[in-house]
Amino acid sequence: MRRYLLPVAIAALLLAFWLSPEAREVSAGVAIFLFGMLMLEDGFKLFAGGALERMLERATRSTARSLLFGIISTTLLQSSSLVSVITISFLSAGLISLTGGVGIIFGANIGTTTGAWLVAGLGLKVDIAAYAMPMIAIGIVLVFQKPKPLRGIGYALGGLGFLFLGIHHMKLGFESFRDQIDLLRFALPGLLGLLVYTLLGAGATVIMQSSHATMVLILAALAAGQITYENALALAIGANIGTTVTAIIGSLGANFQGRRLALAHLVFNVATAAVALVFISPLRLAVDGISEAVGVAAGDYALKLAVFHTLFNLLGVLLMLPLLNRLIAILERRIPEPVPDVSRPRYLTQAVDAFPQALEGALRKEVLHLYDNASEVILSALNLDPDAVFASTDLSRTVRQSRRAVDINVDEAYEKRIKTLYSAIFEFTTRVGENRASAEIAESISTLRNVSSDIVRAVKSVKHLRKNVLRYGTRPQGKVTELYDGLRLELAQILKEIRKLELSDPADRSILWLDQERAKVEEDARLTTRRVETLLHDGMISPAAATSFLTDTGYAYGAMRDLIEAARGTYAERDTGMAEVEKMLALDEDELQDMAPGEKGKIRRHETVADGT
């Protein structure tokens, strides 16, 4: 069915063009207006360089701030649809809360009313086509410049020019209609008229995917005398309902949180429309009173419509804000959080693809998800209970007492819980290149991809240990069991320290201990061979056990190095004074390899004293 919609729509437009030149004028105006909106959105993305996304992260700490952000961002962008889609993206990526997202949607509904004011107060009374042409010409010149900010300004300026030009053509088209066809003959009075025109307004917005475009059409038709004031009010109410479709479409590629937000948008707009329809007469009286108070002429129905549009959206927010917590509870019941499938990506959804900050944030959370899976697989493969390890106050004792074989198929766990996630991360980071992310974001994404590779290599290394951990670790067998307990203990210690790093406050986080741990790993790797040779010489372990253990130390210390590098890539702070200090103090690979054991001990003692411990 869907494949026939496009040809049918094009055929309908061609028929309308053939039957009516006026329809051609109006349609062209709508198309130019929508193209201008697309240019404006693209320009803002280029010019802002992720500023909107960064502000969004900070603006959701309270409902009041979320509401204000929704108002301001929609006023600046003149696109509640863009704000809604960005909000769904950030919510799907886990970067903002559902309450904060709903607050932004409430604010966006108020912010979108400014478009009606601009058109009613300026667009229908001034020859804005005279301003549109220079804006388009200058904008196109800037679009072909290399610097992103200049290109962004060019897109934004050209977009505004096309918006103005679209309004101009729609106004001309409806003025021509006034001379050819009297649409007032089809005006419907009473409740029937309200309902029919509300549905028409919703349908027009669904087709054009823009309540702004619908409001411009309504204002142009009203100014040209093609519809009655009462029918225009109903169309404006319907446009508010239709604008929720964009959010619903945007939520199709989102997770359960994104779908909750789309439902909240629908509930809010439908409830607001219902209240406006029920109280249409008191609202109209209120509009008349407000218009008279601010100096709007009694016959200036275009400005009165702008007052009405603002008033009923404000009324909707005032009605819904006290019910916000109840609305959130209903959303959580209607769209419950699915039982988490640790083998599937949680944050890398289609909804986050378009916005750089959402890309990086979602990827970071997914890499942490991969690490959580990996740490559980690694500890289980070593016959250690993850909860017991992370809660232990005496890790050495915990390891010695963990003799029971953990029931885990390591190969199967790797395929289901590690490989599938890593494949999704790799595919996602490859696709990111198509979104023209900034150099800074691209570097961060590349680092996170390397982190995920380190994690996967660590799990692969530990897979090789499983056989001999079962053979020598499930029951005491003298020195060989102690040797394997030592490897288990070192791996468990590193995983526990990384967990502490993950849970610590970013402001207090330091990665200098990673260098200490890496130096200790290199020192222990060197000493292990000597120790095994001594035990073999003294007859305390068999040659078979010795060779097996030496092979396994290569896997174990390789896993330790990969885990440490993964932690460094995940938690290293950039662009801060502390980051520069840590960079200067960090040991490079050659220093770690060449340093004598005694010197490493001195460095650890020196850094311990420097830390005050």
C-alpha cells in the first residue's frame, strides 16, 4: 500500500496544478516553506556544532529548566519537530531523564506559537519577498564556503529566505483564490465545524510534517477571507494534534524511553486540544479581552489567531504540569521497560544517529554495557562470583575459597554476550562516518571503538584459561593451584579497581593508578618465569603443569594489559588541567618494558606518597 502513496500524491498534485493555477501557487509556497525549514535545521546543526545537544544535557536538571529550554530552542529553530526528534534521540541514548524529556516537549509546544506571531504580525503585512531574495542570495554564497560555521550561517540564512518566500507565495495563492472561489461557502458552523476543521488541521500537518506550515496556510487563508475565524481556530487546534506524528515517526527507531516520550507528546497535545474544543467559547472571549488589552484591532483575526494559539498551549501546560508525575507513571505502565537482554545493544538505536552528542553518549554507554558483560564472563570463567568479588573486603581470601566450578559455557557466553555487542558497536562506529561528526567527536568515537576491541581481546584471552582453571583450581593441588590462584587474584583485582573507577565521581577520578597497575603487571610477568623455574627445579610442580602455566600466563597478562588500556581509553579526561598533569606523569610503553623491577617499586611508592595514602 505504502509504495502507491508517492505516485498517488504526485498525480493529485499534477491534477490540481492543471485544474487551478492558484493551487499551483499555494502548493509551491508550501514546498518552498518546507524546504526553508530543512535548510534552517541543517544550518543550525552545522553552525552550532553540537551546542544544542550540549545545552540539552545541562537543561534537564529540573522541570522548570526543561520547560524553558523547550520554549527557547523551538523559538530559535522555529521547529518543534526538530526539538522533539533531538529529545527522543537523547532520551534513547540514556543522556536525559523521561521527566526532563516531557518537560522539553511541553516547552516546545509553547515555543512553536512564536511562528504564528511572526507570520501574523509581519509576514502578512509586509512584502517579505523583498527581504527573502537577498537572504537567499547571500545564504547560497556562504553555503559554498569551506568553514563549517560559515556554511551553517549560509544554510540558516537561506532557510529563512525560503521561509519568507514560501509565505509570500502562499499569500498570493489564497488572494487569487478569493477572486476565483469563495471557500466561505463551505464553512461549517457549530460543533460539526469545529470537529471537521480540527481533523482537517491535523491531516494537513500530518501530510506536511510541520505545524508551522499549517499555521502559515491557516493565517494566509484567514487573511484572504477564505475561511472563517471560527474554522481557523479549529484548524489551529488540529495542527497541534498533527504535529505529534513527527515525534511518533521519530520514536519508531528509538528504544522504550523514546516511545514513552512520543506517547507523552500525543497525550499532551490531544488533551490540550480536547480542553480547547470544550472551552472554545470562554477561550474566544479571553482572546478578545487579551487582544483588546494589547492593542490588537477587533477585525485583525490573524493576530487574534496567534493570541489563541498561544493561549490554549499555555493552558495545556498549566493543566498538565501538576499531573506530570502521574503522566510519567502512566507512561511507565503502558510501555514497560523490557526485560534487559544483555546480548543485544541497549543504546545504539536509529534515533541517536543524527546528533553528534547523542552518538558519543550512546556509544559510551554501550561500551560500558559491553564491559559489564565482559567482566561477568571473565570472572565466571575464573570460577569467581562477580557479586562476591566486587563486595569482597579480602579479595585474596575470596579467591582461595572459590573452588566450586561456575556453570558457564565460555564459548557460548562469548558468542551471545560479547561478540554480538561488539559487532553492533563496530557497525555503529563505521556508520558514524556518514554523519560528518566533528573531529573531536570522531576522535572520541574512535577511542571508544578501540576500547571495545581491548575488552574483546581480554575475554578471548581468558577463554584460554578456562580449561586449566577447572583442572587446577577446583581442588587444592599444591603449588600449581597457588600459581593459578595468583592469576585469578590479579585479574579480579584489576576488574574490581576498574569498577571503583566507574562508580567514582568524575571530578575526583584519576587514572594514574593504571600506570602503577600496568608496571606491576609487567614486573609480575617477568618474575613468574623465574618462580616457575624454581618450583620446577625443586620438584614442587610437574613439567606438564609448568609448561601449561607458562602458556596461560601469556593469556592472563595479555588480558590484564587489555583491561587496563580499556579503562584508560574509557575514563581518561580530556581538555582539563588534571588531564595534562596525568599525561606528563603517565609512563609510555618503552618505559614500562625497560624499567627494572626495583625502579617500578620506587615509582609506586613515590606515587602512593604523592596521593597521601
